[in-house]
Amino acid sequence: MAGRRSGGRRLRWPSGRKGAWLAGAAVAVLLLLGCCVWLGVRAFLAQQEIGEAQRLAKVIQTQVVAGQGSAAQDSARQFAAHVDAGRSYVDDPVWGLAGHVPFVGTNFSTVSRLADILGTVTHQAVLPLADVAGTISPATLRPSHGAVDLKPVSAARPAIVQADKALKDASAQLAALTPGDGTLPPVRDGLEHFKTVVGEAAQQVSAADTATSVLPAMLGSDGPRTYLVIFQNNAELRATGGIPGAAAEVRVDHGKITLGRQAAGKNIGPFEEPVLPLTDQTQGLYETITGQYFQDVNLTPQFPVSARLATEMWRRQFGQKVDGVVSLDPVALGYLLKATGPVKLPSGETMDSGNAVRLLLSDAYADYRVVQQKDEFFATAAAAVFQKVSAGGFQPKAMLDALAHAASERRLLAWSPDKQEQDAIAAADLAGWPPASSSSKDSFGVYLNDATGAKMDYYLREAYSVSGGMCRQDGRPTWQVDVTLTSAAPPNAATALPRYVTGGGMFGVPPGVVKTQVNVYAPQSAVFLGAWKDSKPLDVHRDADAGYPVAQTYVSLAPGASTTLRLQFLGGEHAETTPGLISTPTVNKPAFSLSALSCKDVAR
């Protein structure tokens, strides 16, 4: 019978308060399950939208670099649509309430905050930058008929300024965002990844903001500018690359670029006294010739000092005051030739990216026995490349890559007497200064100067090793730098190579031998511990330069010979165990390695 169990007892439903409570509980459970399903579905949909936005972000980057402005704008709008859709899924009352649930709620509130920040970055940085991508790109900055059109740069400034502020604000907000203990690994990992992406974007846009703030004026928008371009010759090393073998004036007026006076470095000066005051440290390490000979201004690794000396020497020699200095070497010239393609020289040779270094630093000394002929060859080679670049005869993306490559190896340096412009140069890592330490990074600088008085450094090979270990209880690491120099000169270099290359014993160095001054600049917090040459104790000249502890010594190498210098320093408190290292750019790419230092090898 209905309403009865098989045993004959009637089935009764709870009534009164107990029934209401159970009914309410059932409804609550159903609502909770419904909310969980709702949140799960919306989280899934949001993840799908953000995933598509991530894919489009890479597409936009590729399109901007390729100069595909219209395509980048379309992709940016699609990107924004996906971001807004994803943001809408985590911006409703249920999601907001979930953010207040103890322990697990931090996941919902963190995702909501990330979505808000991403939305702001999208509309205040990504879209504005995409809108100007078609007007400012490597292609738009290519000279046409000898001039760079500065209007696109000026027109892009408002969007870049807005994007710079938005990304800096986003970086600050992300840095302050601290999820709770219940945060799940995917959410925590997503937060850290987003911090990295926004941080890198902020750095890039900040650099663009700095560059576009000064670039028009530097290219003559406010009036003519004259720059001194120095060509460093790595066959005779100087701390920043090579001896200033030649120099030229480049004039810029409202974007129009022209080549002016050219001169060989040996024809500038010498001067009886340093043209500008030198610090005691500079004189002690590199002597007063740094300020007397144009070819010695970069014995010091401080390129701003070298540039000021060079401009003053140029002014005294030719009566022309310049507005800044740019320096590059034959290796950098070879990188540029990858973008321009081969150039035909008046001498009949064809110079390209594959033979530029050999042609300028080796073949020229064999083919031209008269010094004046060598100087003329260098001048015509530089002029040929300049003419092709100023006429816009290059691939924009390849040229941008070539300049970045040269800058990363410190083969392209610049200086301006204007503080704002110099700050922009420093931000682009073109200032040519010993490495600065930070809270997260310490670095050594190893700088080489030729002491042969000739062009034997074409045959010098270098290898560097940096190691560190924590061997003290006070938290100060011990750092070790190994500098290995090898001569790759032919066995019969003394007789087979021209006297102009070997020096002919002019400065007391036997022909065929490579003599090098080695300067190791330690981080400013470091303390010198000891030095060795091929495992034997070595007495080095110790000094300080601009706050950097310096150890200086000399190495002489016969053809095929090799030697290793080892120096140890005590690092500062809380410094990292293994620092970095930069070195003088030479004709080759030095070998470099990092390793751990065994405490048993530390000087006592």
C-alpha cells in the first residue's frame, strides 16, 4: 500500500523546524554545488580566453618587429577582445564572494586582481603601442635620400609615454600583490610568470620612452648637430676595443646625414700636456699620454672620459666643437655589412660581413706597406659603408639586429655632453663604463691594452673563467678570475709579418712577440687577496679607478705561447657567490666559463 514500507510501517517526512532545517540544508548544498560548477565553468572559460590572448601576444610581437603595422593593430584588437572576455568571467558577484572564503578564497581574489591589471595593460599599453606600430618601426627609421624622417618618432611619443606609465604602474601593483597561504601552485606560478612578462615589457618600453625623448634632437630636429665618429682598430688593443685609428665628422640636420672631415688618429696631436685634467688614478694606471695622444684616449675603460678627451683634441686640432661621440670597430662594421650587403671599395676590393675584419686588420697591412696608404684605405672603407647606410641601402630588421649585436659586445659606444641624452645612452647600455654592481649582480671587468706598439693583437686569443665560493662565516664570498692569453701568431712572425705589424722591436718588444697590459677591475666592494701567473705567485700593481679596485700586470707571449693569470678577491657582505665578467672587445669572441670555487683553493 502506498505510504507504507514492506514491513507495514508508514514512511514519515520530517516536519516542523527539523524539516525546514533539512530543506534549507539541501538547498544550500545545491546552491554550493551550483556555485562550484559556475566558478569552475567560468574559470575554464577565462583560462581559454587568456590562453588565446597569450598566443596573440607572440603574434603581435612578431608583426611589430617585421613592420607589419596594420596586421599588428588587427591582432591587438583580437588580443583585447579575448582579455576583456576572460576578465568578464572572473568579474561577477559569485566570483567576488568566493574571494572572501577563508583559505581558498585567495585564489579567486588573486585571479580577479591579475585580470584587472591585464585589462589595464591591454587598453593603456598594448593597444596604443599597436596603433603606432605602423608609423614607427625599423623600416620607418631607414634613411631616404640621405635623411631620416623624424615625424613618426615625434608622433609616436604620446602612445609610448602612456604605455610606459601603464606598465610601470602594473609592475608596482604586481610587486605589491601577495597571495595568501591557500594559493594553488597554478595561480602562484601564473602570478610569477605575469610579473616577469610585465617587467620585461616595462623595461623595453621604458627604453623606447627614453630613446624617443632624445632621438629627434640628437638627429637635428632642433638644429644641426656634429658628431665625432671614432673607428677603433682591434689589431692594437685599447681598453674599450682598439686604438682610435681614424675619425670622422658626421653632420645631422633635421634628419639629413652627411659625412664631413676625416682624419687619421696619428695626425691629431700629440699635445705637450693633457688636454683636460686627468685623475691621479688615470695617470697612475695609464700615464699622462691618455690625455696627450688621440690614439691613447681609450687606454682607460671609462669611455665618457675617452670621449671628452677626444672631442677636446679634435677641437684644438681642427677648431670644430662636436655634440657627441660614436665609436665602433671593424667587427661591428662586419655586423652592419650583414644588413647592407657587400660594398665595392675604390681600391677594387669587395668588402662584406665575412671578410671585413681580415681585410681591415690583416690584409691591409700586407697589401699597403706605406702608412699613408693604410690610412687612406681605412678612410675609403668607412666612407663606402657610410654612404650605403645613409642612403638607406640596408634591410631594416637586419640593421637593427646588427646594431643590437654590436652593442651587446660593447663594440658600439656613444657619449653626449647633454645629461638627458647621456642618460638615454646609458639606458641603452652604450655608455662604455666599467660594470656597475647591483643588489643582485656583481661583475668584473678585464681590460686589455697593447704594449707592443704595433698590430700584433690580431693574433691574440683570450679565455676567461670566473668562479666563487662561500668560505667564510661572515657571508662574504671569495671570487676568482682566470685570464688566459694565447698567441696565435705564425712561428715565423718575426720575419714573415710586416714591421708595421710586429713593431720591429721599437718599444723594446722582440719582433713576433705580443705584449699586453692586463687590467682587472673588481666590483667596488671587493678586496684584493692575491695573484698568480701559471700557478706561481705574482706581484701586481694595485690601484683604484673611479672606486673600482684594480690589479694591473703585463704578459709577453712568443708565437704559440700561452699563459694564465689568476686573481682572487674577497666579495662584499651578502654579495652573490659567482659574479659576472665583461672584457675588452677583440677581433674574436673570447671563451668564457663560470664555475664553483673550492675553499681549499682560497688564498689564506
